[in-house]
Amino acid sequence: NLHFTGGVRYDQVADFDPAINPRLALIYNPFPKSTFKAIYGSAFRAPSFYEISSSAQPLKTEDITSYELVYEQGIGQHLRSSLSGYYNEMNNLLVFSSGSFTNFNADTTGMELALEGFWASGIRGRASYSFQETRDSGINWAMPDSPNHLLKFNLSVPLVRDKVLASVEWQYTSSRDSLQNTTGANG
């Protein structure tokens, strides 16, 4: 009832330093329908040719390190709920500002609550709510274009079993600040 899984990714892009990024998970099943997970991972993204050629300064690769704790619980035959908390440390994110790309750092802390259902007929549905706060770790600003609240609902119905599905998704995001009103309001 205790599992450890892991993987490693190696990337070498152009003239940037090589990147080695692990993904590790410890999974514990204390009861048949209950699961606890502790997940760690990292990833990177090299700047694109456009970002490099549009920048007045040398750019670094974007790097993210993520930590997540998850509790999943089966409810009856057809439902499963989950609650997760996460923290992401993002270094050298690329942003377009004042006619050029530049790097900056940010941190995100958040949680998600979800309920999903699946039936033998092939109908599947999922509803979730996420709350997160993303801040510029250098100057403590709320981040532009980063909503605090996200609601999602999706439903899939099979038209031809296991081959063709009709699906609908609805998504709501709370208001987001632009770069101009973020710096003035929280700076």
C-alpha cells in the first residue's frame, strides 16, 4: 500500500546549460478507496528564437520546482473526490515588458478541490475549484494575468462507445490585473 515512483528528464537546448529534471511521487493507500500523494518535480523551458531575438538582454531558461500534497477519496461506486495543496517556485519566467523580453521570479501557493464521476455507460464528469496566489518573489507584487479563483466543469458523453465523445467544458476565472494596474495597486 506504499509506492514510490520516479523519473528523470535530460534536455540540452542550443547554447543553454543542460537541464536534468526529476519527477518523484510517494503514494500511500491506507484503505481501498483512499490515496495520499506527495509529489515533487521540476521542469524548464528555453526561450524561443523570437524571445531571444526580441530581447535587449541575454535571457535565461525558465525553471519551475513544484511540491504537491494530494488526498483522494472514492465515494461509492461512481464518485471520486480530491483535495490538493501546492507550492510552485518559478525562476526566470519570461515576460514581455517595455518592448523586450526579460526574466523575473515568482512563487505560487494554492489548493484545489475536485469531484469526478464516471459511470459504466461511459459518461464522465468533473467539477473543480482552485484558489491560488502568485507573487513576484523579488518585489512582492501580485502577478499580472494570474487569477486567484478558477472554477471548471466538464462533461463527456459517448456517442459511439469508446470511439466518439461529445464533450462540453465551462470555465470561470476571477478578474486578473494587467501589468499596469498590478504595479500601482500592490507595489
